[in-house]
Amino acid sequence: LHHKEEAIIAYDADKPVGMLRFKINNQALSFHRVSIDPKVQGRGIGKQLLNYLEYHSYQNGITELVCKVRMNVTKNMKFYSDLGYVISDKKILTKPNNQLLELATMTKLL
């Protein structure tokens, strides 16, 4: 079962302040582009988005959530780890400017 990419958007009154994009592939849901307006970061909006995503996933029979995180962005690594995500894979990619990018695949089973 493959689905098109979808988004979840968080609003403060009528103003969008956060979003993430996701795609379902069989029993796994992969999400990316989690972004929160810097003016409202630290208020739990990212956590609320992921809690909703977990609830939505569970209701639809999804058993696994997956995201990729840059390992050098330690606050993001900690954010996902604190929410129960564990590193399931690591890759080193070479960017076009020959810089190395260490990516962790982080997974949470529901």
C-alpha cells in the first residue's frame, strides 16, 4: 500500500506555525521536513505534531514511524530520542560541495 505525500500543519489562531510532511509505505510511515516557526519554537508544537502523527498512524494500522536526522544537529537527535525514537541505521553522504553529511535513520515502533 503506497500513498501520496501528505502534510500536517499546526496553526496558532489562523496562522500556520509548524508543519511536517509524511508518506505511508506499507506498514511504515516516513516523515520529514518537520519545521516550526522560530518565533514559537520551544512551546511543544513539534511534539504535538508528532503526537498527532502517532495517533493518526495508530488509527490507520501503521506500526512504524521513520525519519532521517542529521547527526550533527544534536538538539534534533535529542528531540526524537526523548520521544522514543531509536537509531536504526546510519549513513554518510557526500554533498555536492564534497562536505560529508552523517544521517541517522530514527525509528519508533507503535
